[in-house]
Amino acid sequence: MSHRFTTGSWLGNVGVLLLATSLGGAVACSKKKQEDAKAEAAKDKAEKDKGPQGDRYKDGQRLAGALKDWSKRWSDTADLPGCEPLLKDAAELELCKTAAAALVTMKAAVAKPEPEATQIHLAAELAFATEAASEKLRNASMEKMQQEHKAPASPGSAAGKPAIPPVGSSAKARALGSAGKLGEKLKDLQAAPTDPGMQVMQAYSRVNRASLRYLSQFLQFGPLPTRNTTFTELEGLSKRKEAWPALGRTLREAAMAENDPDLQGKLKALAPKMSRRSQGVVPAGPGMMPNLPPGRMQAPPTGELPPGHPATPPRGEAPATE
């Protein structure tokens, strides 16, 4: 049997085949678009779940743990004493009263506790108040020490005569004698009562350091909004006091740990400005400042080393060049 083949039937078969192929391609393309859309949506959701860039402590757990420890520290902190052992000027004594009141307010806010923003502000005020009082106390202490040591020995007194070593004494005997005298001096220092002025100055310095460390908890371990709020407070302090090396170190340490680009840039820009010394003050000699009255020494800022002492940078950090 022979089959008849026509041109029309062949063309019809080709058309059906092309239509089926076209429909199959359209279905496959639509399915791929749906899969791509689902993948994009999943990616967007993952980005949102990660939170803002740099918000490494978004859950607040790290800060909560730090503040729990600090709550006990503040409760154990003694109230600040009066500054009468070193200061006599009424305006300078008022600075100490302001700092003492700021500490009382700070301790009450932590014990309550007040909202984080309130505690950050109060800690900044306490840091500024104790720094202002500490600066006056340091200068008064250095001036007192200078006056105590500048009185010359009277002529003919034993203090004014050079020591004459005994004839024939050996080096070993001199060494033993020196060691014995040193031991006696150490015993005298241990037995002598602590200078009241030094006690006052140390108390204000301790609270000043504590307030800056407390602020650093919020600046380093808080969620990004909290870190930004803390930076705003510290930036406000920088406008009230131009040179503050201790605050500069706090900012620099936070910048090293910060991974939010915007906040890190702000920290890096402000830190060196605070670390600089006051403009126009150039030492004329060891511990002496030309813009101070003769015989008066300028004490180093809180936490700073005396002039001429080799500075040791924090671990893992290169010495700062100012």
C-alpha cells in the first residue's frame, strides 16, 4: 500500500511542532524568572536580618553585661572629698563641689537605673567636672611641692655641708651603708601618714578615669545608635575643652575597634584634636612653663607622664605622633 504525501500536510506538521516548541520555551523562561525572583527576595531578607553595617552589638547583650559590672563599681565608689587641703580660692573650691555633686547624681542614675541616654550624658558631665577640678588640684600640688623644695639650707648647717666619706672606707662598706640608709628611708615613708592633699588629688583622678571608662563601654559595646549617641556627647565635651589627652585616648581606642565606616571616620578625626597639647605652651625646662609665674610648675594632665619620661604606647599600638 502506498501512502500519499502532500505539501499541505507536511507544513501543518511543521507548524504544530514549532508551536509546541515555542510554548515549551515560554514555560521554561517563566519558571526561571520565578526562581530568580525568589532568590533575590531571599537575599534581601538576609541583608535586612544582618542589620545596619557595623551594628555588631545590635542585640545589646555585650553592653548589658558590661553595665552590670559597672553598677557595682559605681555603688562602691566613695563620695569625693572637699579640696580644702590644696585649694583656697572660692571659684576653684566650687569646681570641686560641682564634681562631687555630679558623682552623687551619676551613682543615683546607675542605681535606678536611668535610660542609657541619660547615663551617657551624666557620665560626660562627671568627666568634665572632675577633669576641671583635677587640673586645679594638680597645679596646686605641683606648686606646693616646688615651694617645699626651694628653701635653701642655712650656711653652716649640716645640710649645707658636703658629705665627707670616712678615710680608708672600702667600696663594700659604702654600699652597705647606702643600702641601710635606703631601708630606713623606706620604713619612714611607710610609717608616715599619707599627705591629705595627695589623697584628694588621687580621689578626683580616679573618678575622672572611671567616668571616661564608663563612657567607653557605651562607645565600644553598645548598638550603633548608642555608639552614635555617645560620640555626640564626647564631641560636645571637645567643644568645651580643646586639649584633653585622656579623652583623645578614649576616642582612639574606640576607633580601633569600630567597624562602621561613618562612625570610625568621626572618631579618627576627633581623637588627634583632643590629644594635642594646648597651643602656645612650650616647656622652658623640665616641668616648667614660660606662661606661669616663676617657681610654679605645670603638672601633666590626668594619666599623663611627667616631661622627659619615655611614653609607653598601649599594647598593639604604635607611639602617637602629635
